[in-house]
Amino acid sequence: MNRQPNSRRPLHLTVALVGLLAIGAAACSEDPNDAVTTTAASTVPGDATSTTEVPLPMGDIVATALTSHVFTELAGLVVDQGLVEALRAGPYTVFAPTDDAFAKLPLDVLHTVQDNSDVLKTVLLHHVVDGAITPEEMKAGELKTLAGDTLTVTKVGDTFFVDGNPVGAGVQATNGYVYVMSDVLVPAVGTVVDVAVTFKDAGFGTLVDAVTAAGLVPTLQSKGPFTVFAPVDAAFAALDKATLSAALNDPKGLLTTVLTYHVVPGKITTDQFTDGGKLTTVQGEVLTTTQDAKGNWLINGNPIAVQNIQASNGVIHAMGAVLLPPSLG
């Protein structure tokens, strides 16, 4: 797969061709795994304005993904990684990100994952668990994924969340269930520092350098847990040059103050946020969480770019802006 800068990968052609083959096979086959029906609209929790077209039962999990216009990116990645036959076994439950979920990911992050086959396969299998979990059987707790790690299921009101991300409609397949997810689930690849280093070239380069200069690496590699609101490179680039220069030239003072303002003790995923809630940072001042009309979470008025990135000692929320403590004026 050759990288195409500033563009998304041409997966749709692959999926379209395979999808046509699947539909053609369904028309000529008596195998229930190849059956295809229609679609129905279902609103994804946490997004008050968008409606996602959700496929009705139309065969096994693979057929559901390949013949739907909702999971084009996911289906393409599954095909590219040679996971089609594996997912035709089961029964499995798949927490399936929609195309809109993949569109939320910054291109550099998506390309970093796609360019590393091992990481990509881990990410894909992180969305799959053994057994067919019906909507009635869904409950809070931990689920072991085919990647060998765990997903944490919580419930707030009538909505279930997986690793802090809302679970949408459940679609029954002949070999399990597919749940519509409005976010990609990002598995832990180590501590919060390890995650930042893994995605250094995908947008966390300045942050990694700043954390290293401030001497905070040992702290953020400790047991924690921590919640880190991590500014991407573009956020640092947009910062006032005088402010950025002053911080970088004072690593043990101003830079440490700014960085620790982005860290909150404990692991706090977005399902634990409240509109207007306050989070006390390691630096000592507070961050305010608010939610917009579309269900997106903002920190001090700044939207989260990628939420609930898992780490072995906490969670990372990627930010498109650097958060400055009020005390700095």
C-alpha cells in the first residue's frame, strides 16, 4: 500500500468490487451467509444531528460489511489484511466504526496505522470479541478481544459505551452481531508516553520533544493512571510564537506548567464527562468539559480531535489546540 499524502487511501474501489462479487454470489447462492437485504436508518447515540444507514440482517459479518455503504473503510481494511475468512467463522461481535468514524481520524494518524501491518491488524482485531452478544445481553464489564486485550463496556442512562465511545444500533448477522460505532477504537500500545512515541510522526512529535525536555517521561511512564489531553503538532504550530519560544526556553518552569495543565489524575474516558464539568489538573488549575449540539466534547471550548486513545496507564484525548492555564493570563 503506497502512501498518498494529504488523501485517504483508495479502499472504496476494492470494497466496491468485492461487494459486487458478494451481491452477485448472493443472487446465485443458497448459502444464507451470502443473503443480502436492505437498510434502515438509525441514529448513533452521542450525535444528535446525524443519522446512519444501518444494514438489516443480510448474511454473515463479512457480507454485512462488504455490501453496506456504511462500513466501506472498515471492509477495505479487512480485505487488505486478509481477515475475510477469519471473520466468516465465529460467532463474533464486532464493534464496527463507520466511514464517518474513520473520517474523524487525522490523515497522519490513519496513514501511520495503515503503513504498519502489525499495528493495523491489532487495531482491527481490537474491535472483535468472541461470541454473539445480542442487544439484550449487552452489559457493563470487560470483553476480551481477538487482539488479546480488553474492551471496557459502561452504561450511562440507556446508552452503552465501549472504551468511552457510544455504541449504536446492533445488526444481527448469521454468525454474530455488528454494532455501529461512531468512533474508531484505539487499543493501548503501551504507556501514554509509548503511545505518543508510536504516533510521533502522526502528529505528536512536538509533544514528545516537549515532555522529554521537561523531564516528565518517567512520571508519565509510571503506574498512574493519567488522562492526557495531548496537543498535536498543528496545535503547537498555531500557538503564539513568543509564548511557544518562552515555554521551550524554560523547560523546568513554564513548559512544565503548561504540560502538566494537560494532565489529569485518573483514567477518564468521555463517557465520564459531564457538560460543564470540572477536571483538576496535575498543575493545579481546572479544565472545563462541555458538549456541543452534535454530542462532541470540548475542553475549555476546544474540540477533542481523537477521543479515548487507550494506554496501559491511562487514556489520551488528542487536542487540536494547546490549553493554557488561566494563571498565565
